[in-house]
Amino acid sequence: MTGLTELDRVLGGGLVAGSVVLIGGDPGIGKSTLLIQALARLSARTRVLYVSGEESADQIALRAQRLGLATDRVRVLTETNVEAVIAAARHEQPNVMVIDSIQTMFADMLQSAPGSVAQVRESAAQLVRHAKQSGAALFLVGHVTKEGTLAGPRVLEHMVDTVLYFEGDTSSSFRIVRAMKNRFGAVNEIGVFAMTESGLREVGNPSAMFLSRHEDNIPGSVVLATQEGTRPLLVEVQALVDQSHTGNPRRVCVGLDSNRLAMLLAVLHRHAGIVTFDQDVFVNVVGGVRVLETAADLAILAAVLSSLRSRALGRELVVFGEVGLAGEVRPVQRGQERIREAGKLGFRRALLPAANMPKKPDGSIELLPVRRLDEALELLLR
């Protein structure tokens, strides 16, 4: 256990001896802050080593002091030569080691510059080999490209046991750590943190944080019950539909798949007779969350309809369900867990696929099962 509950959740319950975790994210998102916080807690009960190729020992000490961390037992090494790093690790024998970052490491046997494909691949191979042989848990920090993918050879992600991505807008205080690959836990599991003056603070109830309750009902807003890994999560989906003044109306998504939005608008036209070909459609997931599952389909269409008709859907309604090309509302995984999460947060109605109806409803929340898109829209507008 790292001592950070949200990080342990993403890792699949905690660190495994000899495991290698690759964590990537935009510059300044909080990768180094998260790892120094984890090492500070781990150092109280095990040996740890922080290897930095980007900062000096004084800079790391200043950050730890600013965050108020007890780092007296955190061993720090500023080195970029991978052979020297492994030699120091054999001498120190840490149980947990951090390499910040893999792009700064170089091997003597290669002549290419640090950060090149060959150097990243060889440095990572040597470090992974050392972790497997010594049983030390290893964190590798990786840079990302402007497209948001990990820089360097693709084989880097195959060499490690777990790949984590640090997500979030630097202008927002929320940070999300998402597991994209995990040999020891669920894929797409997320951990939620808030960036504060004293570092990253864990968010134990992210649904309450991501929901912005308005004083008045507003059109174009609906609450989606989504599932991230093993965790049900309630987020607010907002839509703005406005008259288009160009020949090519805009379809803009933030936190969702824009291609899927275009498909859903076609389904809305074909099976509900609602036209949007002359409207600009903007859809946003509040809080910087990325929703990757198709269970958001029904919530997206509900928000679009609410904005188009300028009718609020009510503050106590939660929506989830996949919409097929034939206009059917298809079931999604873990429907009962989504319903329970909505009930805990005070929601009183849930629009859901009929196939997700529980056999024995507990009565705490009114369930509105639907089989077709036109049924759902009729219930929303009545």
C-alpha cells in the first residue's frame, strides 16, 4: 500500500513487488508531486529511492518542504546514467524506486542522445530487468507528446506492468489518474485528486465534487451515471444547441467522442424526428472528466433535447443507457451500482434501459425504464 488510497485503487490494491509502473501526463500536471508524496509515506515503513534526471536535490528538497512532507528517510539520487542508477540501487537496495523521468536516462553502450528511441528503450529494459531481479517496485515517469500519448517507442508500454495517465486541465484543481493497462487490477480504473497548496489531496467522493448543483433548473444540463473501472461516478453533461450561421454546423465535444455525437444526432433525427442539421451542437462534461463508455448516449441526447427545447429536466434526475442505430436503448454494465450511487447522493428519479431494471427495486429512487429512444424523449418532455 502506498498510503494514498486513490493511487492504491488505480494500481489494483497497492504496489506489487517487482512491478513496473509507467506514469505519463502533461508537464506541470502533478506527476512528480504525486510520487514524492507517495514516497514520503512509504519511507516510514520501507526503503525508498527517488532518482531525478530533471531536478537537483535542492529543488526536490524545496518542493518537499513546500508540501510539508517528512522526507528525512527518502533517499535522493540525481543521475542520468542508467548504469550508475542501477549500481546505486544495488547498494541502497530500495523496495520502491522512482525514475523521473525515463526520457532523461542514457546507457553508455549507445551513442545516441538521451530521449531518443534507442536510449529510452535500452534504459527502460535495464531498469525493468533490475526491478524483476531485485523485487523492487519501480515507477517510471514518462513525457507525453502534443497528441497526449507517451513519448518514445510503443514497446515501452509493453515492457511495463501498469500504464497510468495523469489527466486534467492545469487551469482546474481536479486531477485524474487513469489506468490504461494493469496486470494487477481493472483497466480504466481512476483515482481522483484535487491540487492544493499543500500538494495533491485525495477526493473520497468524486461524484459530489463533479456535480455542480444549480439554484435553479437550467436547460441543457443532465446528470449521467457513468462507470469508471469498478467505481460508479455521477457527472454533469451540458449541451448547448444554437442556430448555425454557416453551411457546415459545428459538432464540438469536450470529454466525449465527437464522432459518436454526430452518430447520435443522426439517430435522433431518424427515430425521433428531431432535426439538428441547421444547429451548432456543443457538449461538455463538467469538471474535466473524460467519459469513454457508450452508457453516456442517452444522457447526451437528453441534454441536447433539453437545450433545443429550452426545457429543464429537473435537478433530481439521473440518466444512463446506450442508444443503438435502430433507436433502441441498450443495457449497460453495473446498472444497479449506478442506481445505488444516485440514491446515495439524493437523486429521486432515474431514466435507464429496461433491461437494467433490478428484480427487487428498493424504492428509494423512482425508476423510469425505456426500450426505445422515442419512449425516453416522451418521458423527458412530459
